[in-house]
Amino acid sequence: MDWKEFWESKADQPLSDVEFDRGVAGRDPTIDRLAREELVEFIDPHSSELLLDAGCGSGANVLVLADKVRHVIGMDYSGARCTLRPPRPFVESAQCRPIRG
């Protein structure tokens, strides 16, 4: 199986975002909150910026950063996870666009 097949098959599984992106069933909400805060601090987003999340997976980081920048492009090898049904909130957002690449 090549990488494209691996990620496409994984995207078809009924996994949570955490399981898809990190391979674990879940983690403490405090750790999740601290991870989001650290991400925002590290990226230091500004409202006038365009942000590219290469390897966005489920788009969890895109969702954290979308309201802090002008536009977000989420790009992943597997487009399937970005276009789940029901649609991902960031796919429907005017400032976000998923790309498979």
C-alpha cells in the first residue's frame, strides 16, 4: 500500500479528529487546551495574514487559527478527510479553502 492509499483508507474510517491526526483515542481536555494555546503563541497569527497549513489532516489546527488570520489554506495529501460528510466547518468558511496536494 502506498501513502496515498494509506491516508485515503484511514480517512474513510469512523475516527475522531484526534484519532486521525494523532493516532490516539483522546487526551485530557487540559492538554488539548494547552496545545491550542501553544500553537497560537508559536504561530503568532495576525489578522492580515494568509496561512498555509501543509499536512492539515482533519483541519484541527485550521479551525484553531481560522478566525485569527485573513485566509487559511489547508492542504493535505489526502483530500478525503477535508471533505467529510457532514462537511467540515472550515470547508464552508469563506476564509478557508482545503486543497489536496
